[in-house]
Amino acid sequence: MPGAPGFRPVTNVADRTASVLGDPEYRVEGRDKVTGAARYAADVAMPGMLHVAFVASPYAHARIVAIDVSDARALPGVRAVITGEDTKPARLGRRLQDWPVLCWDRVLFIGDRVAAIAADSAAIAEDAARRVRVEYEELPAVLDADAARGPQAPVLHPDASSYRYFGGDRPSIPHPNLQAYAVHRHGDVDAGFRAAHRVYSHTFTVPRTHQAYIEPRAALVWLDGEVLHVVTTNKAPFALRQQMAASLGIAEANIVVDAGHIGGDFGGKGLSLDEFALAYLARASGRPVRSVTRYADDMQATNTRHAATIALTTAVDADGRILAHTSRVVFDGGAYAAGKPVATLLPGDAMLTLAGYRVPAASVEAMSVYTNQVPAGHSRAPGQPQNAFAAESHIDLVARSLGIDPLVMRERNVVRPGDIDITGAPWHGTDGAEVLARLRTAAHYAEARTTPHSLGAPAIGSGVALGVRHVGRGRASMVLRLSRGRVELRTGVADQGGGAYTLFQRIVATELGIPLGRVTVTRGATDAVPNDPGVGGSRVTPVQGGAALDAARKLRVRLAELGRALADAGDLEVIGEASQETHDASMYAYALRVLVDVETGSTKVEHATLVADVGTVINPVALRGQLEGGFVFGLGQALMEELRLEDGRVTNPSFADYKIPTIADVPPLQVELITGDPGPGPFGAKSVGELANPAVGAAVANAVQDAVGVRVWSLPITAEKIWAELTRPDEVREVAGSAED
Amino acid sequence: MKFTHTATVAAPRAKVWAQVMDVPAAARCVPGVASVRASGNGKYQGTLAVQVGPVRLVLDGDLAITARDETAGTASLRAEAKDSRVGGAIHATMNLALAEKGGETELRIDSDLAVMGRLGEFGQPVIKRKADQLMRDFAECLARQASAR
Amino acid sequence: MTTHRVAFTLNGAARAIDVPADRLLIDALRDELGATGTKLGCGIGVCGACSVLVDGELLSACLLPAIFVDGHAVTTVEGLAADGELTATQDAFIRDGGFQCGICTPGQLVAATALLVEHPRPSPDEIRTWMMGNLCRCTGYYGIERAIGRAAGMT
Amino acid sequence: MSFDYHAPRSVGEALALLERYGEDAHVMAGGTATVLLMRQGLLRPGHVVGLRAIDELRGISRTGSGGLRIGATVTHREVERSAEARAYSSALIEAFASVATVRIRNQATVAGNLAHADPAQDPPPMLAAFGATVNVRSPRGGRALPVSELAVDHFTTSLAHDEVITEIVLPPLEAGSRGTYLKFLPKTADDYATVSVAATLRLADDGTIAETRIVLGAVGPTPIRARRVEEALRGRTARAVAEAAALVREEVDPIDDARGSVSYKREMARVWTGRALARLLR
């Protein structure tokens, strides 16, 4: 790794952070996390607890002919065995409940569950699972999102109209194998294309990836009289309560969901699977039941990021200004749509195929398709890594074709407040020109572009890419109690690591003007705190943070009304509420420098500069961590991550073969923050958790082309793909590269 | 996992056809097959012992001829076998085609193999290579036997 | 299956348990001794969440038969701040963003503790080579590197 | 995973146990590979014979003739930190220090690594390039075999089920001989190699290559000795390297997997063979 000798921090946040508090940030749950005291779901045990194993389908698509559980049931130590016959017609899911708790008639992917066993030990449960005999009749598998939409394709969900959909009517779909379909149009697209100097079309693909949290899913479920208790790794406990109540036919009041510390989420832990079957096993056995997912099963059979094919066409004038844009994104949704929480049932930002630019006219079509593959759900900045890889590669290709510097191309087209963007609405957020100007300076762009290559050394290249992310929206509430001069904030927010509790503490202390040490933050299960929307959608800082601020304000007002100081006001309780519906968005941009070994295609990012518009900084350490972690998350997806599937089976379901970056693989990262433009969150804060990862892939692809002149059209950008392009005969390469009209 | 194997047999097609359709005899060409017996209706039962590295498997299962067309010289077989100790199973479909070329017969086997359960976690690429080897040995052995008769 | 008596010290305290031959150290710690600070991640020795020290040597508790620690001294994350006072490394992890979700943190801390014994003032390369066995999906590792630098008195 | 564990104190006792339990017994040294296979349910021995308590299997020492003896249950980290091993060849240290992560190297043993016969492992090609032999004992007696003849297929050795590796012996290096170990890791530092190259080389007095031994890892069912490359270099100079290295493409026998296609691995074998030789000739 290049770098100065001796110790040197590898990142450097410019000293422009404006924390609302001068006090250093010190995680409120930090002590628990560094001493091993912090409790995660798999750490919770109950007396008499049973262990769970599942029987999963080895087929991508099959009819269940018969299940014989007699051998499993006869094994000493087995306390309960259930099959789809016991759970039917229960299905689970976040927005659409289309995933059977246990399958009873058909299995739709490898890993789909048909039976569950509770036993005295995990080993006995697994042994019993091996003794369950399932007779299947194999059916033709639909493994390809294009084939799934053909006229001959078997319909995977013939009973889709009977599925529960939370919150209104499910959007209509033009083909039975679609999970979701949406189109958007604005402006005069045809006129834009008629006026074009040039029109460019390019198609990109992105594979399935796993969130790769280090903590596998875990759940503990028991019945206490009528009340079902659930300890879970789900990051949205109130949503899980609603899903379980609807699916299992239990009143929400009789379900208590307790989500403590969560060992990494990245979108994946919004969907729960085991909890539902465990409820049946707890009832059948009369005992607490716990499951801890084997990591290989987590990778084969939970919810991944969607694989996607993204086709973009853009009309530009002679200066490279965007006149009109059309796009078509096909997401492979896998066997179930259960993992997607949004109303469209598309990955959240599925429609943003040219985000961050002025787009006077656009026609965008996006769909998610049922296939017999691993289900796809939400994953950090859902939809964006796919679309950002495509859009930012596309813009670079257009710039190169027109002979315009890639950064100049972006400067000419980037959105400024009030411009019409890909959504058809006026852009409300970051001044894109400022982000790019800062990037130009911080990355020493002009110098980097003219660095001479020395013979025999790896080729050097620079690449830029930008990205946008909305500031989180939604409603939340929490309780603030004053007792003997101390304030306690009670929240239902689960801790998946973003630093929510420290954020709340700092907001409340700042608003009340008291030392941090006088504010405690406690988390409660769903029976102890007001409803909370959960972590996700870049929501915690603007929404839940907003509720914390509102609570502190209300307490301050009450104290003023009472004419009392905090110390002698007696006991008070207020409920803070926030509703953040502003359509505000942030922008960020990267400049990366890569080294490409031209003999092997091996690519190392040598240095990265990230400029991000973050608004007011409340937690400087956590904010920096989110940006740095987001960059490396993006780096993994850029260079190496891919769930490799063969006939519906994941062939690399472990960290031995599904590689994620280690500490030895991360380059120096310079982070520059723009803090002067306030956002809708507390004190002008914005969201950063999903701000940094999506654009890394394109930045790498663009830098690779800069270095060695070849384009990689799919993620991940592996050494072999670059090598294949470099060794391809020239005439063939030209055809692939001239995808323009 | 899909494989194609071919072998040239120094015998006329009719003779090779008879040889291949004698399933218990032909199955003995698969290294590790312990027993194969007819269970009626074009179905057979058998056991295959195979070692992939340190993993010893004893696969019990069925083999069925699902299609046969002597005129065209084509046949399809389906095999399903399971190792209950390791918790793995294999499923294979094989399409055989015989074509006569100047007194010799070209044997072509297109097979599609699925390795399931925990067994599948022991490196699919390694299993694939092992299966490839097994099918190649099978094709060559069939060719040898038919040539020799 | 044979049962074995395993007598060892856990974070300085003498412990003796009877375990079947196939019991792994991670399960003995978590299920039998209630020491859940050591975390289960990948379960195959890659991620490092279950890192422990046995006689000062860094090992994966998910790959280590419990019987192997008979007669040895085991240190887990719970044993780092034995007297209730956080070590410099623990404190630095909090101040420098050495964790977010915290699931890999016990393993990171145990590994970093061993690193600083072997290399009291580690070079960036020594940090990277040593710590590359401890995966973190949250921080991007920058905070971990800063924290180790601070703990070693280098910042 | 359900077995009786036996902890013999001598090789003799261990062999008696292996004889008694036959195919139902499995030898375990450090346990990294065995525990994984047992946890997956792929290996289900009734008896595990542990070698950790056997003193005679420990230790690293120089042999009288200037070679190196490594006891079977010596861990990778012990080799990495051994002054004797370093004095023998720093390339040997490089190969052992390349294995996985420090945690695994603290547990995994030298003989366990060889017996596991994973073709992507780092030490076997290096040991083979140094011409190391393994000493093996069984109830029938002892034998010595070259490391290069130990692995016969993916995860398969030529050892009988009742044979135990007792030590690895590296012959004395010829004067002027040097070694190197290179590992191609295009994804992460903790990955298995896409291809690895272990090579030793000795120059003649006239500056030509007197002898070279090249063994590649991760590109075949076992470590692959590049004999045609070696032949092509004998008596030649650095100018012959590029042409000679190209011969390795047909000597390796890789598989398609997450680390690359067959054709890519063949090319990378060529590139890294060339780089290893260039390093030795620098």
C-alpha cells in the first residue's frame, strides 16, 4: 500500500466540522460494546430453550408431493416438528406478504423452507432435519428475468391476488411474473431526441450481492400466556410486530418485539424469516425456541441486493448538455417480493437512472421480476448502486466520446437548486456545482489528470462519479422523562450501529443546554415505548433525531411555563414527535486514483477523495464512520462482491469465497465535508448512512478506462474482466465500445 | 452442472445400443457402483460409493430410463441418489445419442447434474471436476466394453 | 462420545467444565459459561468475531475444540478490562470510531491487544497484516486503524 | 459431530489407535480443517486421534547437514517465527506467513496442512520446490516420500488411513540457491491465491541458470511442478524467461471458480511464473 512511512491516519477529514457541541463524541453504548456486555439476539438464552433447524428445498422450483417427518419426530430430544401443513396459509413479508412461513404446495427457490424442528440441541435439530423425507416433483425453473416475462413462462405466484399488502391497494402489474412495475415521464422526450447532437445508448449489469453483516440472523421466541415474545435481529421492531400480527392472526397487543443491538444490517435485517416459524414451534413445544442462522444459509436463502440490467439512452447537444433521457431497469427480484418495504415494491431508488443531473425530459421504466432465484430485498441505498454504476459510467462514456473532460461534463449538467432532475420535480437539495468545485480542488484534479505514466509500472488512472441520496422521511415519536434533574429519553429505535443513542443524547443535551452526562437514552421493546418506524431509509437523524429534538423543546417549554429550572422541576414527561416530509436530498462525489496491472488486470484503488454535503454535524465520529464505512462497502461491490449462482444455487456462500474488503485492502481516503447548507434534520442535519456507497463502482470503472482504455460494463470490476478486455482482439473491442447510436 | 462427453466405439450402432440399454451391466462402468438391480418398469435401484477428498459418500438411489428411441439412437436417463449420513443428494439427467460413422459408433452423453444439501457446500468446482471425471470414465468404459464384445 | 474435563483459567479465574469431545470453545464459552462477549460470525474461522487469546496466542474460538484449552489460560473480551477500567485500546475504539454495530468489536479488540503485545508501536503494514483477519463491515477500518494508533501512543 | 477423542502421548500409541479403529478414526493435529469438515457434517469419524500431546512431533531444528526438520504438529506461526527456518530460507517464511490470517496460522499445523491437500494452500508448493520429504509412520513401519508425491488429487493424499506424518525434512540448500514465493491475490489480502508460484534457482559460475525448480499452487488438483519450464531454462539466461514461462500454460490444470476461469488462470500462471523467475534473477 502506498503511503508515507511511519504511522499516519489514512483519512483526513478537513477541519471544517461544525459540531453542535464542543464536547468530544463518546458513544453511549460504547462501554458495553468494548467490554462484551452489549447483548445481541444470539446472546439471549432462556431456561429450557430449544434450538431450531429448518428443512430447505434443494430445488429451485418444485411441487411438494409428500413430507414424512416420522423419523425426525422419533429422534430423542426432538420436541416439535412442523411443516407447511401446520402453518398454511401464513405468509410473511414487509409490504407484500408473499413468502410462505413454510411451503406447503410448491417451493420457489433453493433454500425455501418446508419444515422446522425444535430440539434440545442444535445438533439434534440438524440431525432431525436430515431425517425429514420430502418427495418433490421438479418443475421447470425460471432463472432469468427476461425469460420470466415471456409468454411461455410458468406463473410463479398464481394466487398473488390473495396476498396481503400493507397500506392500500397493490400497484397493478402488466405481467403475472412481475413483482412491481412503474413508469415515469416528464418533459418532451421526443423533442429532446429530435434536437440531439448525439444520442448514446449503453447497457450495464449488476449482480446479486449480500449485505455481509458479520452477525448472522438470530431470533428467540416464547409464549408467556397469550403474549408472544420475540427477541430479534430485525431493525424495525414495530414493523415486525405488525407483520407477525397480520401473518399469524395474533393481536398486535399480544406480541412484544425486542430488538437490542444488531450486528450489522445494511438493509437486510428489515426482513425477518425465522421469527414466524418460531412462533409455531414455541406454541407446539410450549418452550422458548431460538434459531441462529448458519452463515451459509444466510447467504443462500435470505434477501440479497437485486441483480439488475440497466439500459440507458441519453440525447445531448454538442456541448454535452443533457436534452432527454430514457431508461429501462429490470431488477431480478427472485422468488419473493417480501423483502421490499416500499409501496411500489421496487428497490427504493429504482427510478433514479440519471440522478444528480438536470434532465429536462425523461421516460423511465423500471420493474422487478419474479424468478426462481434467491429473493432480493433491501440493501444499503436500495436500487442506487445499480443505477449509479450505470448512470455514472454512461455519463463518462458520453463525455469521452464527445471529447469533453469527464468532470467538466458533470459540471455542465449537475443539478442546482430549482433545476428539473430525473424525478421531473425541481431539485431541492445540495448545490451540485459546489460539490464538484470542492472535488476539483480537494482531489487536485488538474494535476492528477496529467500525471505521466512510467514505463513498466502499473497504469494510473483517475475516475470521478457523483451520487445523490434523499434525506430520510417519515414520522417518529419518543418519550422524554425528567426526574430529579436527570432526563431520560426512551426510544424504540434499535441499534444497528449508526450511533442513534449518542445522537439523541447530544440533541437533547444541546437543546436543554445541559451536560451530556445528565441525559440518558434507554431503548424499550414494543410494549414499552411509542411506535417507531425503525432504522432505515436514511431516517434516524432527520426523523427520530427530530423527535428527540421535539421532546427536548417541549420539555424546555414546559419548564418555562412552570417557571422552573431543570433541577427543581420535579417529575415531568413529554412526548416528542417529528414528521419529516420535506423532499430534500444530498449529493456526494468521488475522485479515485487507480493502479491497473496491465498483465493481470488487477486493480488497486490507490487513493480516494470523497466530498459530501452533510449539513450540520451532530456526531462527528459516527458521521465520519458512516462515510468511511460506506466507501469501503461500495469498494467491495465495485471490485469483488458477487453472489455467484448456478442453477439457482449460490456457489460461494461463505466469507471464504464471498470476499469483502479487509483492513489490508482499503486505500487512503480523504473526506471533505460540506456543512454550510442546512438540511431538514435537527439543527440543520442531513442523512449520511446511505450517502457514500453507491457511486464507488462507476468511479472505479471510469478510472480503469482512464488508466488502460477499456470499459467494464458490469460489476464487480474484477481483474479477469479487465484482462479479458485488454486481451480482446481490437476489432471486437471497438464494436463493444461503440454502443452509441 | 452440464457436461458433454463423447467416445468412439469400434462396433456397430445396434450392438452399442444393446450394450447401453443393459443398464445393470452399463452401470458397472461407473467407478464406485456397488450394485444395480432392476426394480421394474424401466427403473433400477443402486448404490454408488464415491470419495471427494476426505468426504466419503454412499449414494443410494434410483435410475430410470425416461425415454428411448432405438431408431433415432437416443435415450434419456434420470438418476436420483441420496447420502443420508452427510445430508447430500445428487440428481442427474443424461441424454445419450448414438450415431454410426463408417462401422464405428459415436457415443455422446449430455448430462446435467445437481449436487444438493451440505455436500454442495464442499466446493462446487471441485465436485464438478469429480463428476466430470466420473462421466468421462463411464463413457470410456462403455466404449471399451462395447468394442470388446 | 467421550466426555472430558477441561480445567483452564478464563480471564484469570479458574474454571473446570466437563464437555463432550465435539464441543467447540465458542459454544463452551457462550452456552456453558455465559461469556457471550465472544461472538459467532461466519463460523468458519474467516471473520474473526470469535477471536480469543489462548496463552496469549490469537485463535478462532469457532474452530477450536474446547478440550484444547485444558491447562491453558483463555482471555476473551470480558477479560480485557479486568479491573473495571477500560484499557487504552478499548477507550480508543470508543473515541476514534473503532466500531459501529459492535459485533466484530470483541474480536477486533482481542486481536488488537495481541498485536500491541507483539508490536508495541506497530507500523501501518504491521497493523494491516495482523488485523486483516478481523472483518468489519461498518467502519471501513479507518476508525480501527486510528484507534490502534492512539492506543499505541502514536497520535 | 459426535466422536470419541483420544490423546495419545506417543506416535506408537497413536498408531495403535488408528489400527484399532480403522476407517472410523481420523487424525487431528491443529484441527482447523477437520473441525470445519465435521461441523459441515461432511466428515463423521467415530474416533478422533489428536496428536497435540505427542512431544516427538514438535520442534524445528537444523539437521546436521544444514537442512531443516519441522515436526508434524509445529504450527505455521512457529515456522514463521523460527530463527532456524529463517536461516534456512526467507522464502520458506514467506510461504508460511502467506497462509490465511494470523489466527489460523496459530492453530493450523504444518503436517495438517499437507494432509488436508488443499491445492490452494501456500506451503506445499514451497516445500516441494525445496525438495522436502515427509516422514510417515504406520503400524507397518516407516517410510519417507517427497512432498511432491503426497497430494494426488483435490483434498486427497497418497497416505493410507493408518499413516501419520511425523516430520517434514528439507534438504540442505545448495550453495547459491535461492527461493521465492509469490501469491496472486486480485481481490483481498485474506483470500486464497488465484495462482501462486514457489521457485528456487541456482546460477552456474558463468551466470547461466544451473537449476531451477518451479511449483505452482491453486492451478491444479495438486501443486503442479513446471518441469517443461525448468527444462527450457537450464543453461540459459534471464533472456529465456518469457519464452520458458509461456510453457507453463499447458502444464497447469486449473478449474473455473470464483477466483477465475480456466483460461485466465493459465495466463496468470504464465505471468506469475515469469515474475517469480525475474525476482530470482534480479
